[in-house]
Amino acid sequence: VDIDWEFPTTNSQAGNPDDFSISGPRQKGLMTSYNLLLKTLRQKLDAAAANDNKYYMLSIAGSASGWILRGEENMSGLQYLDYASLMSYDLYGAW
């Protein structure tokens, strides 16, 4: 299972400005909820694996942007993943 959530962040200026009035108030507990989602998925996948003797991988596609990552202050959910891919297609800088 690959989670491609663009992007779980508590950075109040991330995303579409047209959505700020809706998304802003909901961002405070976002990382706690996101990490709980990853933990729950890992538990359910492990339970399914025990039933059918298969291993189910869990991964995320995450941002390579420092702007977005500043809002991902608690990535304790990484412990539940098999791997994480960094989406760097929109990464830019002064270099």
C-alpha cells in the first residue's frame, strides 16, 4: 500500500490559498492523525499477512521540499514503513 498524500503538513501556508479557510483550522493535529493512520495500516497489514502468509509493504511518497517538511515536525510514523519515496519533481532552488 502506497500513501501518496500531497502533503501532510502543519505549515499554514502550504497548499491552495483558496482552501486556507477550510484547511487551516484542521492542520493542528494533522501529523498526529497521519502517524496514527500509518500505525493502524501497518497493524492491519500485519494481521492480514498472518492470515494468508504474505507480506504487505507499506510506503509513502513524501515531499523533498524544505518548506513542506518544516510542517512535518513529527515523522514518528516512519517506523511503520518499508520505505519512503521522495517526490522531487517540483524541487527547485538557487543552484
